[in-house]
Amino acid sequence: MQEAQNRVVVVGGGVIGLSTAYYALRAGLEVTVLEREPEGGDSCSMGNAGMVVPSHFIPLAAPGMIAKGLRWMLDPQSPFYVKPRLSLDLMRWGWIFYRKSTAAHVAASRGLLRDLNLESRRLFAELATKSDFGWCEKGLLMLCDSAKGLEAEAEVAQEAEEIGVRAEVLDAAGAAALDPDVTMRVEGAVHYRQDCHLDPSRFMARLRERVVELGGRIEYGVPVDEIVSSGGRVTAVKSGERVFEGERFVVAGGVWTAGLLRQVGLKLPLQAGKGYSLTLNAPVERPRLCSIFAEAKVAITPMGESLRFAGTMEVGGKQLAVNRQRVHGIIKSVPHYFPRFSEEDFEGVEPWAGLRPVSPDGMPYLGAVDGMENLYAATGHAMMGLSLGPVTGRLMADLLTGREPFTPIGDLAVGRFG
């Protein structure tokens, strides 16, 4: 009987699903992971910027985002775009986003985001002692190409210091001294010392290995399309004719999570936010630190001998078709900050695209699904999916085993929007 009670089925083999599996296995549970992509397939966890970001303590829903979004809607190369379409789900998501874009919401969320990211950083460092995935603890530079931009980022840095996130404002010379391997054209920068970076493909490979080593089973090419439930309990999930039974179920299916949870009566506000990346295998310069172009909202990460540029939040459905204008917005920003680079450096480089699950308040969904005593969900991490992967896995393992989470997570409740 005890063995049966330990059976957990995790729907989704991205960083959130695999992290959940890893920590659940360490807690003594028996875990099967169902991944919709074939083995070796690409996922949103693979081509991202690979950053672990305690600096990102301000949720996406924040004051000024509505005004910025409306301005950016007019620019086909802007970093944020919502594709207009007739969709009740999108309208509901947008209404909640509007209501949550307040200073009060930021004040209520920043401590939790700080705690989650710092604990995730600790867990990444712990994992790095057992596996090599390019873990680097040199911090992040928020690079500003204008005095106005630097002033705005300095205000964020002051707020960061107030809540215990280490941040230092640098002039152009200070930024150049910190990362002398890349030529910069900036007014200055903010150095977030606790931020880190890694190679996400290598991390995911190591995480899969650890899950299997601990006795977990990963089934590839299994897109779950049905949740089977009876009497307030889930009994199985199905993929076509295949049936997977368990005692507890975790849906960590990224942008497909909301569609599955509708089957048990939960209308989860969730939109797919498309992002792009381009990786130069032989860059003209290779910085030591990861960085973000503050005004352009482009992330830059050294990965081995390569250099990755990532950006854009394009809310427009679940299609992975590449919008070349959005990609060009990323490319054209690079020479403004790194003048040794040119747009020609990216000729022939195929962009990667991934879909990130975005909640309307900028906070993840994590916890039990109301009305289903053995069903849980973990999604909605948006641009912080990788950064919050390990801490999400730890928290989900706590919930699955009945342990008290290390920090209160009531604000992340799956049913918080009814």
C-alpha cells in the first residue's frame, strides 16, 4: 500500500517538471515524467538565456507596463507585444494584468520573488557540485545606453538593496573594468552580484540524468490530452490510448497546462509568451558576465565559447512561427551596446523560439488544484522558468510529502483568480 501511495505522475518534462521529479525522488517518491516532445526534442527550457536572477524581484505586472505595452504595440520590433485577437481568455488575462499592475502588487510580491530566486540560486549551486552545466557566479550587468535609463535602473538598484538583493551602480568605466573582454558603449550599469548564469541545454541534460539515476522514469513523445477523474480524485492521465495511473499528479505542462486543467473545472488565466534567442558560436568578443540591455530588454549570456542573445515577450497564441521583425529588433540592438558587433554577425544564424507560460500578475502558479485532492499544478513562471526551476521542484516535493514549505506560498495559489 505504501508503494502505491508513493506513485507520482508529472506531466511535463521541462525544467519545472524535471525539477519536481528530482526533488520528489529525493524525498522518497516514485516518479514518472511524461514529456510531450520526443527524446532530444527542443523545449522552452533549452534555448533561453540561462540566467538565475535574484535581480528580477519586480513582477511583470507592474506600474507603467500598460503604458509601455501600448507604445510598444505600435513598434513591430519592440520587446513586448500582445497580438490582438478575439479571445475571452486573452481579455480576462489582460483585465487581471491591468488590475495587478500597481505599486501595491509589486510591494506585496517582491519579497517572495527575492526569496524564491535566492533559494533557487542556492539549489543550483548545490547541483553544480555534482554536475557540470557551465555554472558561473560572476553576477549580471544591467547595461544602460542612456542617462535616463541609468537613472531608472539606479532606482531599481536602491529598491533591491532595501530588500537585501546586492546591487551596485557603476559608471561606464566601472562597467568596462568589471567585464574588460567586451567593448561597451554605455552610460553605466547596475551590477547584481548574486545573479548567475549557466548553459540551459547542459543543465537539462544533467537534470534528466539525475532523475533517471534516482530511479525516475521519463516517457518521451507523450502529449497528455486527458485527465481522468472521479469523486474529486484524479485516477489517471491519458495520451491517446496510453493510460498512466498514479496516486498524485502534477501538471507542469507549460503553456498547455491551462487546457488540461479545464477538464477538472479550473479556468486558469495563462497566456503563451513567445521569446527568441540567437546564438553566435564564434562571437567577435565574449564577455565574462551575463548582461541585459536595459532599454532594449535583450539578455546576453556567454555559454562555453558561444554567446547567446535572447529577448522579446510576444503574447499571441501557441504558434512557434518566427516573427522576423521581432528577431531583427534583438539583432539591431546589439551594436548600440556592443559596438564591435554588427548586424552582419547574425547572418545565417537561425533563431530559436520558445513559448513561456505567463500568468497575468507575473507570479507563478504553484500548489494544489481546488476540488481535486491529489492534483497539483506548477506553471506560469514566464521569463523566470529556469531561474525558479529548482526552488519550484523543492516546493512541489514539500507539498507532495506533506511538509511545510520553507516560505509561505499562498500568494502563488493555483486558484487565486477563482
